[in-house]
Amino acid sequence: MATTTAEDVKRYLQNLREERDSSALYRGLAAIEPDARLAEVYRRMSEVEKRHAGSWAELLREAGRPAPPDTPSVRTRTLLWLAKRFGAGTVLPIITSSERGASHAYDAQPEARAAGMPADERSHERVFDYLLRTTKGGVAGSVLAQLEGRHRGTAGGNALRAAVLGSSDGLTSNLSLVMGVAGAALQPHQVLLTGLAGMLAGALSMAIGEWLSVQSARELYGRQIGVEREELEQRPEEEREELSLIYQAKGLEPAAADDLARRIIADPASALDTLAREELGIDPNELGGSAWEAAIASFFLFAVGAIIPVIPFIFLSGLVAVGASIGLSIVGLFTIGAGITLTTGAPLWKASGRQIVMGVAAALITFGLGRLVGGALG
């Protein structure tokens, strides 16, 4: 039998305090939560933390060190005070952040691993992540809204929003670049070359950034699903309990949630797919989409916007080309504003007006700077 060191005792005491605080916090949230199903989720998590605390207290007794009195910390009492005054939703972000930080704290502790604590803590992290995404003020408002159909257009709106913002970036940034070099009184072919180079550089930058972003997300999602697969194989009961808690948070009665979770866990393939979707918010078949499709789309969206202020310099020169470039860009900015209206529901005059004002203001500023710098250099 390994000898318990002073460092072990210190670690046991720290773990005991944190588990007791978590248990008291969840128990307090359950007491003030008006939704009975969500309150039951908090109570069950409190019991898990209480069981963990009992394990650390027992290890302290075996080491000849009595457990200290069970007194919630100032932080726990403060969080409960805030939750009572302003609702559980006020403290959910803080609790979720703490759970994220603590979810792997037990990985290197053999006593915790033997008791299955790491899986429990990661389960609580995912449950609070889910609650944070789907509740406000302790009430599952967004879930109810989805059931009522108020957010059914979200997916299409995201795609349109991406298209609008990509084109807006291209048009605004390249219009500013073209006006800057035009203000420096460069030759028409130099302005044209600069505009085309800016379009290509910006589009490539957007494409590379989007590819890296999506590919990194895919790799992260793949790793998370791998961890989920291991936990499902090693601790199916903990995963069943976690899934039951999530379904209760969605509104199912405890008995129905337990029965549904038990039937899902019985089929490993279906269980992994469901856990990935419900706990992690990941579609295992897509993993966030194709990185190449996202990169190509970003390239062309940016390029479409960026080519607009360049077109007049293909046929015109001087201030005539500058005026035509600004005029054509205003049309493009108005169109982008109309696209923003479709995604946000804002009035057309407001969305298009501010788009035009900001785009033209940026162009005039860079044109003026170009004049100033060009004159100084000339």
C-alpha cells in the first residue's frame, strides 16, 4: 500500500473543498430553479459531487486527517446570492467556465481515475455547455422557441450572412485601396494593377484563413468524438446518465429521459451519433463542413466584392474613373445592405444607408491620404 504524503493530504483537502462547493452550488441552484425538470438535473449533479466529496473525505480519514467542517466558500455563497437575485442564467457562464477548467483536473490523479471522477466532471462540463447554449435565466427559452418554429430559418440565414459579409469585406477593403493609390495620382494602369493585386491577395487571404479555420474545427471535432467513443466504451452508465440529464433539460420527464437514454446507449453506433449531436453539438457526418468548399466560397465571395471598384479603371482614367468607381461601389454597397436586411430584418434604408456611409467614408479617407502622401513624395 502506497504511503500517503503531505502533498497527497493537501491535494485531498483541495479536492474535498471544491467538490463540496460544487455540490452546495448545484443544490442551491436546484432550490431556486422554477423549472422542476431543470431543478432535478441540478440535484442529480449535486449528488454526484457529494459522492466525490465523500471519496476524498474517506481518503483523508485513512491518512489520519479528519475532514474539515462542510462550509461553502465565499465564492459559492456569492454565486448563489447572484442566482437568487437575478436568476440562474446570470451565473451559468461562470459555472460553465469553471467546469471547463476542472474537467481534466482529475486526469492525473490515480484515486480520482479509480473512482470514475474524470468522466463525471467532463459530463458536467458538457451538461453546463448545453444549458448555457439553450437556457436563459434558468428557463429553456431557446429550446421552446425552436419547438415553436421561431428559428427555423437560421441555417439559411447563416449562409446568406456569410455571403454578404464576404462581399462587403472585399468591396470595402479594395475600394479603400484603389482610392488610396488613385489619390496619389498614379497612372491608370498602376491603379488597375494595384486593384487587381489587392483583390487577389485579399481573396487568397480569406480562402486560406477559412480553410485553416474549418480544418482546425474538423480536427477538434474528430478528437472530441474520439474521446466520446472511449468514454462510451469504458463507462456506458455515466454516458447514459449524462444523456438522461440532457433530455431532462430539454423538457422530458425523468423516467422518460432515463428510458430514452437507456435505449440509445444499447446501440453503440446510434449512441455515439446521438452523444456527439446532443452533448457536443457536432454532426459526425459533416464535422463542420468541407474546408475546401469553405475556402473556395470565401475566395469567390471576396473577389466578387473586390472587383467592383476596379472595373471602371479598365475603361476610364483620372477623376472620371474615380467617380465611376465610387458610384459603382455605392450600388454594390446598397446591394450588400439589402442582403443584410434579409438576414437581420432591419429597414432597407438603415442597412443600406450605413453600409454606403461607412464604405464611402473609408474611400474618401484613403483618397485624401493618398493625395497627401503622393504630393509629399512627388
